[in-house]
Amino acid sequence: MATNQNPYETLAWAADPDTRVGVLTLNRPEALNAFTNQMLDELADAIKRAERDPNVAALVITGAGRGFSAGQDLKEHLANDGAATIGDHLRTRYHPIIERLYGMAKPTLAAVNGVAAGAGMSLALACDFRVAGSRTRFVQAFVGVGLVPDSGSTYLLPLLVGPARALEMAMTGAPVDAPTALSWGLVNRVVEDDAVVGAATDWAGQLAAAPPKAVELIKRAMRRGSHQRLQEALEYESWLQATAAATQDHQEGLAAFLEKRPARFVGR
């Protein structure tokens, strides 16, 4: 059963001790979960909390109400002289969130409902996997207000959909619907809108049951692999495999296979 000790005002946090899945919900539905300074500060703290909590083995991020996130709350940002401070705003608030989420050793899933636009889309891109509702739309909304993609979109989006499609999304700002996102590799799965969170948390539960060290090493290898020459990737794989082979979980996996029983991984 999920525990609901929620220390936040703009987010909802719940963790299920049985499945070891944490669910983080962006909770400003009246503003399509647009990011304010308070929400960004709370989001940074919540992701750090999930990363450090030994009872959370996988993280799901979703949005309350009609959308995942519309991105930056422009009203608040303009009131704070946004044009003069946008670079520092990105460096101090957005960059730490994206870097920590993308680099997290635990599996992360975005359960994307409704619109994911601007930095809201960037947040979804920084997760390992994306489950989308059938009416979800992804929008690189920056060009519509005379800005460039930020919060990691110029790095993450081309990795997922290729440079030509990423450039098209960025330059036109045209929405990409869920079926197109699936065919492009932008999302992993498309489900009915009311099943998004359930599908993502079920999948997260399966990932949480996997050997944690192996999951961490797989993420490290995949993150690094595309930026290496083949010889470098092969050598890095050899080092990671030796590390994984020395874990208790590897021995447990072998024993479970030979004994024809489910493995009981403990993260060591």
C-alpha cells in the first residue's frame, strides 16, 4: 500500500513499500502543471529524495489533471524580468533537475498525460521510458515565443528521434501526437488516457524487481555507448560485466535459474 507523507505544496509524492515504486505527480492542474520557482525547487528535492531512498527502486513522474506539464510558467518568469535572468534561471533550477534525473541509477518513467510542452517535454525526455496516453501531444513550444529548446531538449530529443525530426519539432513547434511519437521512438508505449499512470507504475514495478546493480550498470553502458568508438565500448562492457559478475545478485540469478524459481535480488 502506498504511503502518502507528502511534504510538498506543488507536487504529490507517494511510495509503495510492496512494489518499491515511487510516484511523483506535478500538482498544479489549474495551470497545466507549469513550472514555478517553488515547483522547481520542490521537484529538485523530490528527485533527490527518490534517488536516495533505499525503499524506492523505480520512479514514475506524471501530471495531475489535463496535462503532464506546459513548461515554464511564463507569467511568473516575466514578472521576475525573465529575459534578463533566463540563463541563470536555467543553470540554477532546471539543469540540476535534468542532470540528476537523467543520471539516476534507478529506472525512471514518465507517465505522460495530455500535453507535454517546452520544459515539460524536456522533463519527460530525461526519463528512461515514456508511457503516453492516446491523446497526448508533445510540443517543442519554445520557438513560438522566440526562444530555443532548453532543459536538455537539444541533446535528448535527437538521441530519441534523430536530428531531422528533432529539428522539425524545434523549428515548427508543431504538436506530435501519441501514435506519431510511438512510431518515431519518442515514447515506448501508448495506452488509453485513463490507464497511463497504472501502466507506468506496473512497468516500474517490474523494473524495481530487477537486480539494482545490473540495472545501474546497463544504464551507464547505454548512456556512454553511443558516444564511444566500438573498441572503447567493448572494453567498457568488459569492465562493467566483471563488476556485475562479482555481485551477490548475479549468484542469486544463477541459482534461481538452475533451481527453476523466481530470483530474489537484494541489490548487492
